[in-house]
Amino acid sequence: MAVPAGVDLAETYVELSYVDAVRERRRRPLLDCVTARFEDVAPVRPFRWSRGERHFPGWYWASTTGQHVGFESWLERDRLILLDFDPVVVGIASQPFWLHWHNGERERRHAPDYFVRRSDGSAVVVDVRADGRIEPKDAEAFEVTRLACAQAGWEFERVGEPEAVLLANARWLSRYRHPRCLRGSEAERLLEVFAAPGPLMAGADAAGDRLSTLPSLFHLLWLQELTVAQMAAELLGPATIVRLANGGVR
């Protein structure tokens, strides 16, 4: 990879390649790409399924965007759920671009797992890898990604296994993430009932038939219009205390 004249070699020179809005592949210097909406791009490599494969790729429907986002392992899928559950996240793309750099011996490339856009306009590049599965070549890729993100004004996170209780609660609520789970009249009654904090199941019963109100209740918890105090410390259950969050507005 040729380094253009005038580039400060004290910093790793990085180029990005990605698929643009008209499905054409482009490769440009990192600093020419910092304003691009990578939360909207297509993945730079396909998600493949094959018999005997040790990985578990798939597609997750994200309620944040109303679109499917790819993953290549259960760990990546779990992180997607937590990103989708995060109320400040407004955009998620998987495998958004290749980072290209030269390590002094050869050209290398790395595709981060996710590009995330927050509601304040800031961006986070996320790599998902268990702590015990980081090889030297992975450590180099993550460090170059961190440095590239610092140059671009993005944050970088290398994350491993999430907190077990938080993940369990988010996975349960994710079953009710689709808007079809919410009925307007039931939502209004639930918000009225939990204006005074109370037990989850008792509130569902107070709002109507629990078979009808529970899907709406779980959807409101997913949206975080209703919340619980110890989402990362206690599993949701009938006695969990539910309350309004931010006046019931996400």
C-alpha cells in the first residue's frame, strides 16, 4: 500500500474500503471518510453458512433500525441484542468496512464487527472477541483499529462476554421488541399503573388480562419507557419492581 506524500508516518496510515450507497466498492484514506454514514452501509463481506462450521452466523432483526444486522457468532449476536436495547443507539451496521494498513512487513486488513451511531451523532466502532481468544495478530488489528478511530474522532470498544444477568434480561425482552407486541390502550393503562412503582405481575393484572398485557409490558421495558432498578443485577420475575422511566418517554 503506497503512502501518499505528506502523510505523517508517526501515525499508522490507514485506508478504508467499503460498499457505498449504490453498491460500489470504494477505497479511500481514513480521514476522507470520517463523515460517512457507515451505520447505513452494506457488509463488506458475506455471512456464510456451511455444514460443520464452528461459528454460528445469522441475521438479527434490530428494532432500532427496523432492519436485519448480520453476526458471525453467538457472542456477536448477544452484543447486538445489547446494542439494540441501548436507548442512545440509533444506527448499527455489521462489517461496515475494511481497515487497510502496512505493519512493516506486509499489508494487513481488518473488518470491525459493528459501526454504531448514537443519538448525539457520535460513533463507536465495536469488535467482539472473548478475552481468552485474542491472538497476537488480533491484538495488532484491535490496536490499529483503536488508533484509527482516535484519528477519525470515533470511539473504539473491544468487548468480550457481557454481564450474564443483563444479557439474560435483555434476551428475554428482545422476544417482545417488535412493535406488534404493543397495543395503545394497554400501553396507556400500564403507564398509569406503574406511575406508582409496583411488582411486575401485579401491575400486569391491574392493567387487564395478563395474557394480553404482558407482551405490551415487556415491550415497554424493552423500549425503556418502563424500567427496573437492578436490570444488571436481578433476573426479571413476578415480584420485580417496575416504574416509569423519564416520564414514560424513551
